[in-house]
Amino acid sequence: MDKKLLLVDDEEGIRKVLGISLSDSGYTVFSAENGEEALKIFRKETPPIVLTDIKMPGMDGIELLQKIKHANPDTEVIMITGHGDMELAIKSLKYQAVDFVTKPINDDVLEIALNRAHEKIRMRQQLREYTENLEALVREKSAKLIEIERQVAVGQAVEGLSSAMRNIAGDLEGGLTYFNEMPCFVSVHNSKLKIVAINPLYKERLGDKVGRNSWDVYAPKTGAKFRCPAEQTFKTGKGQRTKATIKTSNGDKAPVIVHTAPIRNQEGNIELVVEISADITEVKRLREELRRTQQRYQQLFDEVPCYISVQDRQFRLTAANRRFKEDFDVEDGAFCYEAYRHRDEPCPNCPIAKTFEDGQSHQAEMVVTSKAGKKYNVLIWTAPLRNTVGEITHVMEMSTNITQIRQLQDHLSSLGLKISSISHGIKSLLAGLDGGVYLMDTGFEKEKPERIKEGWDSVKTILSRIRKLVYDILFFAKERELKWDRVDVLSFVDDVAATVEPKIKAKGIEFVRNFDSALGAIDIDAGVMRLALINILENALDACIDDKTPKSHKIVFDVHQNEAQIVFDINDNGIGMDRETRENLFTLFFSSKGNKGTGLGLFIADKIIDQHGGKISVESKSGRGSSFKISIPKRIPESVKATSEKPASK
Amino acid sequence: MPKKILIIDDDPVVVKYLTAVFSDNGYATCSATSSMEGLDVVKKEKPDLICLDLQMPGEWGPRFYRKLRKDKEFKDIPIVVVSGIDGDHAIKDAVAFVKKPFDPEKLIGIVKMTIG
């Protein structure tokens, strides 16, 4: 390594001390006391590293740095700065100094700076070597290419052969793809109509006919009209295409398509003819095999117990299996999100889009809607389909219907719901048990046998309640038994409204009660119906909060009646819902609120209303708000009463 | 004269428990097992503090609360909610919410802080 170093400083002391320690480190040190002198030495010695003071009379360090970098950009310059000259130091870095050291100079700091300079020089050298290697590589490769091109320079024979082959390939439906599979008999004929060369397959199947007549292989029954293709080619000077029958070496006959091509010498006269025959039976056999394979795939495609579709980058369905077509609308050019989920735009978290992006398989679980309006939970797998150059052109999607599994899960979850609904009961039981224990403890303490007895009675009462609860859980009723009650509608809805009103008003949203004053009474389980209505009202509240448009928001709670029903209308002018949200509204764990929602609220509301023999319907549009209409019969239908009063535990 | 506490809870065991805890700490008590009954007892006994459960058959605690506050005479009686459910927003000016099962000493602490 070039260990020359130029040291520039106007203080002789520094030049001397630094000079000595740098020489000790193995550098050949040149020193200068000002910029001008430094430049002179630099031009003469071209040291790879320059160490210069910044503040010097005359030309200062920064100017010297610029001049050196201008003269030889590869030179690494380390600046020496006085204490507090940080601005100058930074300025010097801007002018490409490799580092700076501050006075008084610490040997370690200087060493780090020098190492950095060396590192930079070394890197630059390596880079240069790589670049040069690359150039050598390019030279080598281009030399090879030229060689190949030379080899590729084709003669007439090759040209004729390839044109004949192209003709044959054109006759076969699959085109050139099947060429390797194609059994061709290739022979070369001379102007005396003798065979001069044949390919291995020819020799194997038709026998070694070299030296024989060109027409020898053809079956005589081809008729009088048949002319030897090679002969025709010599006569007309044009390539021939004809059907013929040939005799194989074991005496069989095979129909073939014969192609010929003339091979001319430099004078333009036909010297040879290439004849290529394709065995049609073999081609037919291959075609049949292909058809059968395709059929097998088609069968597999149609019969697998899942929905399979192939989609392009726009999510357009380009193929779908029978099961898919059975359950979903697949018109020509239908989009996946339309057919599957009745959406107007691609679904968020689309696994297909991800596969197009990264070429990997992706999974997702979604709720889709069939053409009959049924909801299916599907588990989706995707796989990329690539073209011959490896680009992903389509993605295949396989969806397994897991609705039944989900239904089972729903059932389990509703079990969980019931357990949570009795958790209030459990808390009260614990409080009661605490009470019994408290009475007994204090009774013993105060020696009051009455109190002990009182406490023990409490414990016994609670114990019997616990027993009942445990049995209730063990013999878990399929449907929650409703506690029917004749309830005054007006005071019931007043109560519901009063529960949500403070919350709504706190958000600055208007709340309107619109109650018919003569609503009368209704048969309901007030506790659970209250829960259902509160759930829907709170959803309306969320819909208003989530709507970021500046309009003023309003929730209208309207309760009126018709002959047999009480009708609860809950309207909001919040964000509203798209079709997908509307259709999935009452699905367990469907939530449009991200982390905010549990996906339980409307599922429960729907269940409760259903248990009351009632109906819930929704009208909503994105950006326009939603309105829920709940109709509950004033009198419970006997059928409903019967099913809900029949404890399933018995 | 000792301060008087009204206990409203539909569970007689809990009523008995609370009665014992309060009287052991030198308070007079009265009780009701429903909202309706509670309003009558308030009028009759004029308690210094009400200990209220939220979930009860018939009218819930919040309804009792609204009716109580409408009456000028009772609009300042402090209320401590003792319940197994969350109902923070239902009783706006409750002194405290104590969740069942509760620690009696903590409850007494709250009551002492409120009415001495």
C-alpha cells in the first residue's frame, strides 16, 4: 500500500510531533507549512492521504481541500480543527473531507480517521476491480455470442428442413409444443430419386432404406394418381404436402402426411429433397390421450368438494368449476367480488390480490352470498398460475365451504353468551355467600347464636341457588327460556330511551323520541328485548360518530303500532352500510367496526326478536344512514310461547 | 341519632348481608326489594344514603333513580351503586360504583366518607 502522507500545518510544533508519530506508524510523511507549499508537494508526490489544518494564513485548509479534490478526487483529506471550529469541520465534510480530528490531537482519534481514509481508498479500489472484471466478462460473453452466431449461420439444408417442419407443425393442432412428442420420419433424397439419409425413427420403423428408391416405402394401393412426393419436388421445384400410406418394416400400413422441401445448390438447382412424414395414427393417439387427460382434469376440477375459480388481475372470473357455477352467478366476465359477495368493488384483504403481488399462496376466511341468498362461510386458498416465462397471469382460488363448522361454532358461542348472561347471577351469588359467611363470623365473634343461624340460612339459600344454576348449565336449554310479562310499552320504551339518551347527547347528537301515546301493553321478556333495542340504538350512535361529514347527526326512535304489532323504528343519518354489510348484519362475529365491534350485538338482537316471533328489517345506503324496523306482535303467538316455555333440559 | 341507610336489592340474602354490615358499623338501616317499594320507603324513612342495585325485576335501578331525583326533597340523597353489572352511565351522580361481590370494609369506607 502507498503509505505516503502529506501533513499541512502552520505550527511547526504540530508538524514535528505529528510527523514523528505518523512516521512511527509507517508513513512516509511530507510536511508543508502552508497551502501553496502543500499543493506543490501534492502535485509532485501525489500522496493518497492529506492531513491538513483548517486555520492557516494565506490559503486555508478548506481551500486546499477543494483544490486537492479538484486535482485528484481520489485523495482522502483529513482536517485538523481547533477546539470549537465545528462549523468549519462540517463545512469541510461537505467538501468531501473524509473525517476531521480536533486539537489537541488524540492518537486514537487520528488512527480512526486514518483507518477510515484507508477503508475508503480500499473500497474504491475494489469497486474499480469489480468494474474492470465486469467489462472483461462482457467482452468474454460477446465473444461467445459471436461464436454462436457463426454456428447458427445456416445452410440451405437446415432452412429447408425447418420450413418443412413448420408445415407439419401447422397441421397438428397443438402447434410446435408437441413437436418433441411427434413421430416423424425424415429422409433425404437425391436427384436420382434414391434415399441418401434417414433419421433413427425412420430406420427403426420403416427399415434401413438408404440407397433404395424414393417411393419404396409407399403402399402400392395408394392408387395410380399417387406420385412420389420427392419426384414431384424435383419436377416442380416446390415443396409438396400430401397424404399417403406407408408400409412399416413389420408389414403394417400407416397413414401419413408427407411434406417435402427442395434443397438447392449455389447455382440454384435442386440438389436434394428433404421428405418428412408424420404418422397420423400416432398423432391421433396422442390427441386422444390429451383429450382424456383434459377430461380427467375437467372432472377433477368439477367434482372436487370445493369452489374453484380462476381469475385475472381485474378479479374477473375466467374459469369456474361446476360447484362454483351451481351456487354462484358466473356470467361472462363477472367479477369475483360481484359473484361471491355482491359487492361493487374488490374486497379488502383480497387473498387473490396478495398472490398477484407476491406469488405466494394465501388464505382467508370470508362470508359469501350464494345466488339463492344463502350465506356460506368459506375458507379460501389461492395459488398463482404462471405463463411460460414465469409471469403470474391468473390466480386460482379454491374455497372450502365451512359453514357447518361455523354453525357449530355459533352454537358454542351462544352457549358462551348464555354463560355470560348468567355471570351477573354468579356475582350476586358470590356476594350472597360473602354475606352468609360475614353473619356467621360476626355471630361467633359476638356470641350471637341467632346471627350464626341467620348466616347459615343465607349460606344454605345460596347453596341451593348454586345447585340450581349448575343444573341449568349442565342441562343447558337449547333456547333461552323467555320470561314473558305483560309490559306497558310506553314506560318500557321510555326506559330504553333514557338508558341511551345521555350517551347520545354526550356526543352532540340529536335524539328524538317519537312515541305513540296510546301504545298499550305488549307480551315481551322486557330484560332481553331492552338489550336488543339498546344494541341497535348504540349501533346507530356508532354510525353517527363514524360519519366524518360535517352534517348534524340525528337518531330518531319512533314507536308506533298497527293492529297486531308494535313497531320500533330506529333511524340514523350516520355512515350507512353497503350491500355486503347489510347482508351480513346479523351474522355472528360479523363486525363492520374493526376492533371496536364484537360482532355479537346484532346477532343477539336478531335472536331475541326472533324468539319474540318478531321481524327485523334494515334499509341502508352508504353515506345516507340506516333505518332498522322491528315489529313485535302485541300478543305472543302460541307457537312461540310453546317452544320457549318448553325447557329443553327435560 | 345514627345516620340511616336505605338498601334496595331484590336479593334478600344481599339485603340481610348489607343490613348486618351497616348496623355493625353503627348505622340505622331500612330496606326494599324493588324500585317501587324503594320510593315508598324513601318517603317514609327519609334515609341519609341509598345503597342501590341496578338489575332488578320490574323496574330497574336507573328508573328508581330518575323518579327519586324528580322529587326536590330527595334530589340530594347520596347513592352508592352495588351491582353485578356495569351501569356507570345510568346513575350520573352516584357517589361510587361497587361491584358484586364486594369487600364490606371498602363499602363502609365509602359510606363513612360520604355521610360520616
